[in-house]
Amino acid sequence: MLIGDMLRRDARLFTHKVSLVDGNRSFTYWELNERANRLANALAALGMKKGDRIAFMGNNSHQFVEYYFGCAKAGFVTVPVNARFSADEAAYLVNHSESAAPIFTEEMETTVGRMRPNTPVAR
């Protein structure tokens, strides 16, 4: 069974049960599956294809879980970037992993802004 299949199965079996809690937000299996599907489809609509590496910059959050499952469903390779990295360290990882696209949370905007001159994909 593949990772994306696990969430799809759980969304069918446990539709209204809580699968994820992030602070004061909670998501059912169905909601998490739908959010992961939307992310996978949005990245595909932007031209990402199976095997592309997608970098994620953010703290532990529901967004990371959505990213992880969304990438798995679409066949993308996950490249988690440590949220504590400096802009230079993050740029090095994104560049050397040959990431096709970065995804980042709001709290990472400053770091991504500092990465832009040295990271073609973040421009």
C-alpha cells in the first residue's frame, strides 16, 4: 500500500473521525484527504510532474501533513527543509536537491525572501 493510498482508504473508512489536530484546528480524515488532493492537483496544474522534488519550509503544522500526503498522492518527492535553517542553508538544500518548486508557510517569508537571490526556483 502506498502512502497516498493510506489516506484515501482512511478517508473512506473513517470519514468523520478526527485525523489531525493542529492547535485549535482539527481535520477529519475526509478533510485532510481533500486538502491533500487539492494541493496535489494545484501543483500538477502548475506543471509539476511525477518525480519532481517539492521543497517545504515551515514549522510542524497541518500544512506539512497536507504537503506530505499531497506529494505522495501525485508522485512528487518531498524535500522537507528544516525551519531553523538560515537562508543560506535552506538555499543550499533547495538548490542541491534540484527542487522544482518551494512551498512555504507565512512564518518563512523572511527566510525565503533572503534565499531568492541565490535560489533560482524561489524567484
